[in-house]
Amino acid sequence: MRLFGRQNGEDGTGGHGTGGPGDRVSAFWAWWQQARPRVDSLVAADDILGFGQLVDGAVLALHPDLKWELAPGKEAAHALVVTAAGDAELRPLAHRWAAAAPEGDLLWEFHPSRQADPRATERTVNVDGETFKLDKLTLGLRVPRDGSRVDVSAYHPAFADLDEDDRLEGTLIALDWLLGEDEVARWVGEITPVTFEPIDAVAAAHLPAVVADLAADLAPGAGEEQWALLEGRTGRGAPLTATARHPLRPVDHPLFDRHVEITLPYRHRDEGGLPAGDSLAALRAFEERLSAGLLDRRETALLAAHVSAEGLRVFHVYADPEGDAAAWAKELAKGWNEGKARVAVTEDPAWTAVAPFLT
């Protein structure tokens, strides 16, 4: 939630930042170091308006769609939260901002997403000047059959006086405070603010326990990877098979915003165009080499999925641009001998290339 309106350059930061994301992150922390005495004095004087005007322009220079909050810290007195607010396109920038932050101290800590607050139900949400206390928020909770997320219907008496957009914004903020923003991205499905209380509504304070039970039921064993095997049809009606990591969620790897797509043609196929015979064995061997190399790079890259259809197998790798996964994948693909391999590298922070497989 932005606490204050913005005017470009009102604090001397010059409004929208220039340069690449790394340059803007560096500029923010250089500004923070210079402005820290002023920041501390404003907070000590409880001048939240002055603090907001100072910080708002600096966050704007990072990206105009990032949001920020001043919150109680977990270890420090205060936390500065700069968040993508659920926008997957911006999540990597928020996490790079936090990764570059100075070490926390007694006064300040820094987070790239809203953190769960054990006292969330004592807090008040402010949406465009309208406020409501979370102690009166109730939730209808439903986990679809074989589902991996909780669908939420949210009710508060104050919703009757809010428009649809404000009801949704207030609900999202409340869920972030109850669970933590990243946990909402992992475990919450459809979110529906309602103006009539659901029949089976429970107090909002019960949501973390419900999500914890769901997460425990779905958690793989220690060190275990889970994969889903899928079948379908291409747009032209040809058979398609896919193998996808499960669960597959961008929020689990927020810095892996580079998509490395490796396309291998194969010679031997069945009547539906799927790999067969020697080609199937060659593809398995390539996948083993790819997986082994990515295991060595597990801090900076992962194999998300691969799809086979119409004489092609496409591997989808996501990587941190700071690592060498893309260059290494290009070298690996040169060894494919059943046709010309192609490797395409693009920025894809929302993992749109594997959207059908996201959980």
C-alpha cells in the first residue's frame, strides 16, 4: 500500500529512474545512505507524512508500479517493505532491491514482500482514505477437489461502502498481513470480496492454520522432486506430452526471470509425431546431462518443464541472469546431432512460457 500520493521529483530524486534495474537499485541504496539521517529523524519524530514524502519519490525512481510500506520489524524497530504487490513482472526487481540492501540494524530491516503479522487482526487497512479493522474480517475458505490452493471469499461490514476495486485492494492487503505476501502467491487461489457474509465463514485469524494444513499435505519429502506427466493436443491437433515440475511457482524462485528455451528436433517419431526408438533414448540422455548441469547451478537455474510434439522437444529453463546457465545451455545444445538445436534467451519474469503448467 502506498501511504501517500506522488509528484515526480518532489523530493529531489527526479521522478522516474533511468538506467537498467541494477542501476536503479544501486541508485536507491546510494540515496538511502545519504538520506538515512533525515529518514531516522523523521521516524523518531513520528513525522510519518514527511517520511512518506521522502521515501515515495525514491521508490518511484525504482519503478512507478512498485508499492511500499513502513511496517513493524521482526528484528529491527522498523521494516521498509518495497513490494510488487502480487505483480509477477515486478517481483524480481523487488527481490533484487532487497538483496542489495545494507545489513539490518536495530532500527531498520528490509523486505521485498509484505510479511505475515501475528497481530494482523489488530491492524487497520487504509484504502484511499477508507479504513476498516481486520478483527471484523471473515472468510469463506474452500479447497477444490485435488486442488493445491485455497479459494477465499472475504467479507467485512465496511465492504458495503467501498467500490469493487477498493474491496479487492483491501482484501489483498489483509491476506498479505495474515499470511505474508509470498504465501498468498503460493497457496491462495481465487479471491472474491463479497458484501454478504458466506454461510460457512470463519474468522480471518484461522486462515494461516488452514494454509499450513494444505501445505503439509502437499509437501514433498526432504530432497525429493515431484514432476507431473501430462498429455494433450497442439493447436493443430497433434498429440503432445509434457513433464512439468510440481509445484511450479515463480514466487519460489523470484530471481529466475530469464527464460532459456532449448528446442531439439528428433528424427525418430511415432505416427503421432512423438519421439520413439533411438530418438527417445537420445532425448533422455540429453535431459540427464541438462539436469546434471542444472543441479550444479541449482542456486541460479532450474528445469521447469519440457514438451514434446510434432517432431520437437522443447526444454524450458529459468535462470538468474547473474549466473551462466544460458551460456552453458547453448554449449550443451551444440552436441545435439539429430538436427539443428535452437536456444532462445528472453526475459520472462512471470514465467508466461510455462503458464499452462503453473500450480
